[in-house]
Amino acid sequence: MRFGLLVLGAALALHAAAEEVRLKEQAYYPEGPAVVGGALYWAEMPLHRIRRHKDGKTTTVWEEPGCGPTSIKPDGRGGFWILCHLAHLVLRVNGNFQIVKRLETDGVGRRLAYPNDATVDRRGQLYFTSSGVFSLSAPSQGAVYFVDLQDQPHRVAEGLRYANGIRIDEKRSRLYVSEHLARRVLVMSVGKPGEVGAPSVFFDLASLPPASVAYPLAGPDGLLLDDKGRLYVAEYGAARVMLLSTEGKLQRVIPVPMQFVTNFTFLPTGQLVVVGAFQNDQPPMPGLVMTLAPFAH
């Protein structure tokens, strides 16, 4: 009985410790976060740098003028993928953030344009979006690319109205993509790595109630899966996050303080980290990297 009480007490203490973790870090247009080796990383596009939060301290671990990074993800080989949105290239760096590979064109010589968000499979193979121009009058030039273990990018989907957030669900063989300016989340089947089916609409944001703030270019940005296969969707420009079921049904709308919420990840404690900016037109575009208060599932 005493052993049982000790176990229960330890479990409650662990739960309390997890609940007590609070993160509220100032950042500048933070995007594309990832947790690797217990550390939280994110990209800051206007300052051309990657930041790391570990053991209560935040430091800059990588910088390259002109890059404009929007995502960092593990490459499965001890290093990272970094998307340089403003420089139109994708980098692979080692664990010391030295550049190993610089990708500027795809397999048929097309120049990569505005790489935006990324997701990796269990081997570190990369799927990323190439967004196109952020304008309602721009042509639908958004695309999705896959980068294999030989570091070769291949276009696997195209013709999207600003391809933005992306997330792979290997358990269900799905790839989710935000078609931002069409205000919808798409889903594609995934066969073997890099084999992607035709997109279908998983969720249409037109079904949502009006946002508390108005922004003409509001739409779905970052995507995140929880352990139940449910999908979190950041609505950039609308200061809110949606939680969708595995069938694409709206379960919850969660307000956030940053109007231009971009993306999120989970901490090892299970807490949801949300990143975004308060405004998007005056550099350096201050924002936050923060944990959301616990909410009922």
C-alpha cells in the first residue's frame, strides 16, 4: 500500500512538473519550430537566424545573412534541414550547423522558390512547401517537394494557391498541406516515400465563424499532429488555432495572442508550443514562442 502511494505521489509530482512548464520567449516572426534532443529550435526570418531554447536559456545557434529562414527540422543524420525562404534555397547542416548541402534547384533544374514549411519522416527525408507569391492576385504556383536520402528534391504536387504548412502522418499514410490563399487544408495519400496521391480537401476554413480580427490574407499556416492523429491548424492573420479530428471535423477553436500565428510543436512534456508574430509589415516583426495553457481534450 505504501509503495502504491509512493508511485501515485511520484506520478502526481511528475504531472504537476509538466503542468508548471511555462514558456514565453520574445522572438521575431518565429516559424517552423522543432524539438530535437530535448531542445526547442525555431527560425526567425527577419533576423536570418535559428534560435535554440534549452535548460531555460535561449541562444542563437546559426545565422546567414539573406537566408530568411522559415523552418528547421532534423535530417535523421544528426543534423538539420533549414529552409531559406528569402534566399530560395534549402540547406542541410551538420550538428555543428556547418553547411553540408545547399539545394537550389529540383531534379529537372527548376529553381526552388520561396521554400516555406517542412516536415520529415522517421528517416529524416524531407517534404517541404514552395509557396509562390503571397497575393490574392498571384497565379497558383505553390508546390510540394520531397527530398530523398541522396539529397535530391523532387516536385510531387503543384498548382496550389500559396502552399504553406505541411505535416506527414506516417501512421495513416497521409500528407497534409495548407493551401493558404484558398483557405483550405488538403490531404494526400502517401505510398512509399515521395509517392503522393492527388490532393483532396480535408478542411475548408470557409465553414468557420468570423475571426475576432479581420485580415484579408488570413488562411491556414502551420500544421501539427497529436498522438491521436488529430490535426492542429494555425490560422495566420486570425489569432486562432483549430483542432480537427482525424476525419477533418472541427473540434475546437483556440484563441492565441499573436494575430499572425505561424506554427507549433510539442515539448517532451506534451505541452503545445505556439509561435507567431503580432504584426507582419514592420521588421523585425516581434512575436512570441509560448506554451498554451492546458485545455481539456
